[in-house]
Amino acid sequence: MHFVEVAVPVPLRQSFTYSSDAVPQPGCRVIVPFGPRKVVGVVLGESSNPANISKIKPLDTVLDEAAVIDEVQLTLCHWLSQYYLHPIGEVIHTVLPVLLRKGESARPVDERWWKVKGNGEENVASLTRAKRQAACLQVLLNGPMRDSELKSHFATTVIKGLADKALIVEENRPPPLKPRMWLTDLKIGSKPLPDKEQGVAIAAINQSRGQFAPFLLEGVTGSGKTEVYLQAIEEVLAGGQQVLILVPEIGLTPQTVSRFAKRFGIDIGVLHSQLNDKDRLAVWQRAREGELGIIIGTRSAIFTPLKFPGMIIVDEEHDESYKQQDGLRYHARDLAVMRASTENVPLVLGTATPSLETLNNALSKRYGHLHLTKRAGGAVQTHQHLLDVRDQRMQFGLADGMISIMRQHLSMGNQVLVFVNRRGYAPALLCHHCGHSVDCRRCERPYTVHRSQQRLQCHHCGGVKPIPKQCPQCGEHSLVTAGVGTEQIEEGLAQLFAGVKQVRIDSDSVRGKDKLQRTLDDINGQKYQLLIGTQILSKGHHFPHVTLVVVMDCDGALFSADFRASEKLAQLVTQLAGRAGRASKPGEMWLQTHNPGHPLLQDLIHNGYHHFARQALEERKLAAMPPFQSQAVIRAEATHGAMAWDFLEQAKQILATDNVRLNGPLPCLIEKRQGRYRFMLVLQGTQRKAINTLLRKALPNLSALPLATRVRWSLDVDPSDFS
Ligand code: ADP
Ligand code: ZN
């Protein structure tokens, strides 16, 4: 009799002991009894001397012969659990593909094949009146063939006809996984000669193969970062090793994947949110068996197992989508660092606008720092200007001065990009008679008016309702919209620039997989002259014909309660500027503001992100804020706000210590959501370790508080915002 430790997907910060005749390999899945249920757990190892032996239950079934979570992944799971103070069972559950969580076989999914039955030669001869069937059978006489391949030669009816006559039969076979399959297919497409800076970067990365070496590749937009990735990857692939590439959002950058495919001519594993569970598992298996040379995916792709790990790349490392905002609140970029160090591979963090965290690591020499300072192909940087809108006449949110600049660019046949930070028609609906604002009752925030869909939508909880005809408070028919969103700008610009073809790009207008790509193609085919959109426009698309970028309003971020707001604004503005003026057309950018003298805006437009970011880091240092101090936040929410508050007050007493500062309880930036009031307690200190130790010791006591089961609470280590 042996005892094994099993990680079980329950919100308890421990593993559980079961008895077993043999000890399965760590990383194998098992079915175990848990209370009245049976659950899928993962074996962590043998227990040395368990307590209460008489109470230990035997495990039910061992699902795998070999570990589905390899040693490296198991190490990372333990790290995640310890660093983010998250239950190990839930961590492992997050890391596993959905089908494996459900207990399905971890062996590659079988493929359908067809083979001849009976005497094939004779049967071909007998099929004189069915020529296609005879031809199909003839093909199969050379040997069995995959269903998919056979169907590419013959109609389904032909195959079915033969099957009905029992001349051929189906057979399921496991797919032959071929480690390093890419080595046979690899054909390097045409590539540009790297310039001097690119050459230095590629050499530095390649010289670090086989060891842990993190790099910040800081290159202005269009400077050829992707080209550096491509040429560094080439060597890794040729050396028989795999590359894992993280991107913020594949739906937004389909051209990235095709660029990799074109360069290497090999099959690429793509992991994105629209993939079904079966296809996701297939990519996971092919990566694990070492068949795929390149795997590209969004945040959770960082969990993909690699048989021959060679390099990890995190593109647009500053992007907020790398932080998971519920459940296991990990940061994929930080996990990438851990993973690269565990696997001894180089890590490339690429961006034009490094996060202050990464920049600090590079400036303090913990990371190598590679620079690309010039745009490839000689294109010049976009010139940035501030437009003082004080006392200016405004039409649809645009100052007269701005409108005339737009006219100039349009009259020369160029494209103009207008950035608006809100989608929908208007961010509020007010009664012109009594002043009542139509709010989402569950969040106590104004509804956004969506005219195109004829409804109100709450952008906090997603709740929708029809647009009322009269004021719900006074009954007058005097409802008016306040503020402007993309839909309204679109409507206004159609009046201001009659006859100019325009297109709106936001998450409402480009729903659906191919819609965005088609719209982008149409833009670059110059079907439109005026582009109106949100954040989506700042993400990696190239608009060679855009010569003017207009930011409608950048004042909000200057006065935000979020200390990262200025960093985020600077990244957005810089990324937007990078969309314009490629190739031979120089671009300019105008920011409308009521605060033209604001030091942040001044620094950004005159000195660029590079300078701004270093300045901002100095300020963070003086203010003792991240990345110079570490933070964690405990959030609590409840329908009765007082309960959430009291819970955090009690937590604060438990946590009280000398070396970690406790701020709060405070209302979260989103004070109410879905009917629950939200508060937070912020822990801050110079030592990450001290916060971790403090929380680890206190968590059992926090969980034991009577209020702990009556409020919703969660822990967020290294929070990226306080919403
Ligand atoms: P980034 O990833 O920094 O935005 P890209 O790698 O996409 O930059 O490069 C921008 C454009 O310049 C692309 O069209 C790319 O093919 C081209 N390019 C990159 N490097 C070179 C080079 N060394 N010589 C010529 N063209 C290049
Ligand atoms: Zn709401």
C-alpha cells in the first residue's frame, strides 16, 4: 500500500492524500472520491508519512500511463501556486486543456482511414458501371488512405457508395506524431538583409541559445522587430528546437501568423480563443510530442508543453491582455520569464512601448537591452502635436482647427484615422427636463447608448435594455444623450465630410472572425478615407495610406485615479502614431486637449515614449510605487457594502505588521458591479517576499473569518489596476 498526494480542483489551498497499490508517475491524472463526488485530480507525488491513515480513501482510477503534465509544467504550477497564493488544484486545472480536465483520453485523437475489403482487384473489374467508384477503389489498392485525403480526390457519395457495397471499410488509427517534422518541410522564404541594429539584436539572441537569457527588444513601431523574431527563430528551428510566441490577440493580428507561415513554409500551431476544445487539445499534443516547430497563441498559450524548448517570444509585452483578471490572476509575461529560466532558453520581450516593469529590469541590467531606433525602409517618425481646444468651437467633439487639418489631408487623397476611446453612440442618457441619468441599477453607472442596436448597454456588467422613450423619473419626453462615442462621431463626420467614404472599427462593428480582416484589407485597398475607431486601431495593423491620426480626447487619463493611467495613455498614443506614415508618406498626429501645458503630454510629444518612460520610472521611484515596491490587493464584494468593508477591516487586523503597508479598505475604482458593492485592501512593501510570506501565513485565518463565506473575496498579486 502506498500513499499519493493529489491536486484536486477545489478552492482549498492544499493537496489531498489517497491510498493506492502503485504510485502513478507525478503529472498523471486520477479519478478520486471527493466528498460525495468523483473528480479528476493530478498526482503530485508520493506522500512520505500521512496522518490519519485510517481515514484515507483509495483513489478510484488512474487515467494516464504517462504524465500529462510534465516536470517543467509541474514546477511552473508549484511556482504559480506559491507566487499567486492560489490553490494548487485550481492552478493545475487552469493549465490543463479543457478536455483533459474532463477526464478525456490524453492520447492523440484517432484519425479516420479507409482500406480495401475483400479482393480489391476483382472488385475493381466488376465496377464497370461506376467509373468513379472503380477509380477510388484503385487508389486504395495502393494502400489505406486518410479520410480527409481521400475526400480531396473523390466525392463523399463515391466513397459512401463503395462503403455501402462493403468493398471498403473505415478504420481508426492514432495520428503518427513526428517529432521535429518541420525539419523536412522547412524552406526559408525571401527575407531582407537585417540592418545594423537588427543584426546586433539577432546575434545577441542567437548567442544565448541553450541558456536563460531575457531580452527587452525595444524598437519603435515599424522598426523591424518581427523581422528580428523571424531571423532568430530560423536558427532555433534549424537546430531542431521549438519556439513559443505569445501575442496579445490573434483575432486582431491575423497577418502575423501568415507572415510566419510564409517565411518558413511549415505547419504552425495557433492557439486562440475561437478554437474548439478538440482542436486546442490537438495543438497541445502536437507541441508536446515535438511535432510543431512554432506555436503562436494568446495568454494561456504560455502553458503549452514543449518537447524541445528553444525560445520564447512575448510580442507587445506591455499589452494588458497578458494579465488574467479572474480566477488564477497570473501575468503571462512574468510566467514567461519563469518558464524561460526553468527551461534554460532565451526570452525576447518585444515592444515599442515597454511596460515600466520590463524597462526597469532592462535598465538595471537584469535583462539584456536591444534597441531598434529607426523605422525600416526609411519611413520617418510621425510628428506629434497638441491641439488646445479651450474656447474653440466644437462640432461633434472636433475643434474647428482640427477639422480644417483633416480637410487638408483628405483633399490630398490620404487617409485620416480618428481615435475615440468609447464605443457606442453616447456614454450617457439624461433627461433634459429633470436631469435624471438613466443608470444601470446593478452598477450605479450610466448606460451607454447604442443607436445601431437600438438599446442601452452597461459597459460594466454587460446588461442591456431598450432605449426608453420618456424619462423613467419625470415622464417627460426629453431624453438627450451626453458625451460622444464612435457611433456618434461616425454620424457627425458623415455630415462634416459629405462624400468621404468612412468606416467605423470597434468591437461592435467588427464582430465575427473574418470581418475585421476584410475591413482592414478594404482600408489598405483605399476603399475608405476616414477611419473611426477604438483601441483596436492601435494594435499592430499597418495603414500605409494614413497620414493623419487624430486623438479626440486625451484629458481623461491625465486625471485618473489609476497611477498607471499615464503610462497606458503614453503607450496608446505612441502605438497609434506608429500606425501612420509608413513607406514614403510621412504622418502627423494631433491630440485634442484642454491641458496643453500638462508636463506629461509635453514630455511625450516632444521627447517620445523612450524619454517619457524613463522619466515616469524616476517618478515612480520617488513616489515609492511599482515597480520599485510590490503590491497585492484583496478585493471583497457584497450586496451589503458594509459586509465587504467589515471583512477587509478584520483582514487588516489579521495582516497588521511592520514591513508591509496596508491601505484601505477603500472603494475599488468600479465601486459597484452587478449589484455588489466593491472594496479593496492594498498591501504594499519594498519586499515582494515579505508580502508573500505575510499573506501565506494569514490566509488560513482570513478564510476562517465568519464573513469569509458571506462576501466574495479574492487575492490579486501584482495587480495591474484597481478596478
Ligand atoms: P515591427 O514588428 O517593428 O512593427 P516589422 O518587422 O513588421 O516591424 O517591419 C516593418 C516593415 O519593414 C515590414 O514590412 C518589414 O518587412 C520591413 N522590414 C523589416 N526589416 C527590414 C530590413 N532589414 N530591410 C528592409 N525591410 C525591412
Ligand atoms: Zn451594470
